[in-house]
Amino acid sequence: MADLNALAVQRGNMVDSQVRPNHVHDARITAAMRRLPREVFAGTSPLAYADVDLPLGEGRYMPNPMLTARLAQLVLDMNPAHVLVIGAGSGYLAAVLGLAGLEVVALEEETRLTNTALATYAPKVQAASGRLAAGWPSGSPYDVIVIEGAVMEIPDTLAAQLSPGGRVVTILADDASPDALGRAVVAQAVSGGWSTVRVFDCAAHILPQFMPVPAFSF
């Protein structure tokens, strides 16, 4: 019981010191983050409540709590009903959005990252397995698609999976280097591509599934 109490204290400290001071004001987000045992989603990492991105191997990371919360708030600010989370990992962001009252599909292609946390703590969230860059057309249309990680560009294939007026939330990296800076954006499909609105600057790791393919040269 003492360990559970200590973890509850850590969750509260995470919300009060990392999330709320960083422009996250939606009570649905803070309530969900106080409730969800982040250590279970993080594979029982001792750093589950630290202000760091948690390495998950093979170039994948669990975003830090502040970034997760700010992405969740971008989503909730658009008042969506149906959301797709791409690159969901074990499902922490998807669970936060699900507990906030949204209908959520959590897409992941690396089965090694999935565990029972999502089904246990956010059973209404639908888990899906498939190529991240392809999205999940069978569940479309979505009011918002969140790419949980950085990308160099947003795949055009996602445009057809959005409802009218739908948006993509993600982080556009400035370059493909491991420590690249980036910017969280809200994007709308337009003729010939995407129109993006920059919301805040941040650092995030590029999802390996979205890394540019090296061009062949002679």
C-alpha cells in the first residue's frame, strides 16, 4: 500500500510541477493524468514520472508528461468526438484522451510496445495494429488525427481519413537528426498538401516509421 501511495504522490507531483505550469488548463487532462498509473504504460520504468522522454528501444520513445499533456490539450481544444492516435505505443496518450470522453483509436505497428495497460485502464479505446504511415482507414473519418512523435512531413494519405474540417496534430521536426528541434502544429488538408499553424516549439524524437527514405545517388 505504501508503494501505491508513493506512486499516487508522484502522479500528483507530475501534474502540479510539469503539466499545469505549462499552459495545460483542461481539467479533463489533469484528472486523467492523476488517475492513470503512468508506470504501467511505461513498462514499470523508474523514470515514469520524470520530465524526460523514455527510451523504448529501436528508436521509439514515450514522450515526456508535459508534451503528452500539451498534445492532448491541442486535441481537446478542437472539441472532437472521434480521434486516431498514430504511434500510440502502449497507449498512454490514447488513454488520457479516452478518459477525457473521446472515442479513440490507438494505432501501433510494433507489437512489442503493447501491453495490457490500455485495455485495463481505458477499455473503451480501440487498439489497432498496422502501418503507422498508412493510418487506419477502416475507422475513419476522424475529427482529429494525432501523430504521437515527430515527423519530417505529414503523409498525404491521412487527408482522406479526416472528417470535413478535420485536423492533424503532430510535431514537425526541423531536420532528421536525433536531437532535432521542432514545432507542434495543427494541420488542415488543402489542395496540394497541408496548411499548418505553429502552436509551440518543442523537441521530440522522429518516429522511425516516418523517417525519410535516403535517396539513391550515383
